[in-house]
Amino acid sequence: MYFDMNLNFWNVLFTLGTGRGVFLDKDKKYPRNKYWGGLGFIPIILCTDNYFINEYKQKQIGIMTTLPLPIFGNNFYP
């Protein structure tokens, strides 16, 4: 399980972001950070995830997808 805070930048051409948090495993806390980026008009994003366990750096690289939900006042109808 993990908890984190994220900062996102999005426009039509690019989406970029970073996050910092804590990874919880067996009652121990490990610091964690992540970065992601992709093209703003395609909902597929390349991301990296970094954390240290027992002073060994763990680095994961993968792909994630997004689902934008346009909620603007009374203009959104599911």
C-alpha cells in the first residue's frame, strides 16, 4: 500500500507529472517518488517509480492509461 501527493501538468501536446509519497510494507515505511510523461492527446503514459528497500534502489518502469472525466458544473451528465 502507498500514499502519495502528485503534481500534474497537462495541455493538448504533453502531460507531465511527479509524485512523492510513502510505500508501506510489513509495518515499515519506505520513501517513494515517481515521474510520468506522455502526449496530451493519447491516454497512454510512460511512468517510472523509485523507492529504496534495505538501502537498495528499486526502479520500475511501466505504462499506465488515463481516463479523463470532464466535470464542469452542471454540464456533466453520466
